Amino acid sequence: MSGLFSNSLLKLGAAAASREQMQTVISTNIANADTPHFRADQRTFSDFLKQRLAASDDISPARTQAQHLTGSSTEPLSSTAFKRSNDEQRMDGNTVNVEKEMATLAENQLMYELNMKIVQGRLGSIATAIKEGGR
């Protein structure tokens, strides 16, 4: 079981939380499709994921023994809200494209489900290792 103690579960958790944030952003955009002068929030999954991973790098477990593994650290990344310049603005000033948002919502849901299947598989592998290790 290579990488059993890697930080992949932390990254998978950050990905799931980022997908959840994307769901909120997309839902807000769709809910405001008829609001005059509403600018669609165009942040992407990668924006949220970078923010989550940068925040998780600041958290380090306490190392009480010299034999403990150390966590790997990456350079912190910033996240900003991007506005698409190529989105057409309607006469009322709204920039929400409902069809595009609905497609993005469906894609985000599928990717969230895939992410959770991967988490489930990793936890199942750990459970199997624990169960079989006790024999």
C-alpha cells in the first residue's frame, strides 16, 4: 500500500470542500439569473482548491517523536474572483448564462461524486489494512 500515510486524504477532503463551494457559487448564479445588473461569480474549482490547499499547508501536526513523519509543504497560492470578459451582458446588465451554469452544475456534481468514490476507496483500503494487519 504505497502512499498509505501520504496527505492524499487531506487533498481529497480539500477537493470535496472545493466542489461544495462551487455548488454554492453556481446555485447563486442560477438563482440570480433574473436579477438586473447581477454579475455572475466566475470563480473556478481550481481557485477554491488552491485556497484550501494553501490554508491546509499552514496546519502542521505536532511532532512528538523524532521518528514521526514530516508533512510536505508547498508554496501558498492565492485565490481571486475572476469575471469572464467574454460573457454577453443582457440589456438589464445581467451576465448569467443559465444554460452554461446548468451544465457546469451537472459537471460539478459528477466530479463531487467521483471524488467521494475515491475517498471511499482510500478509506476502504485503510480499513482492510487494519483488519488484515491484526491477523
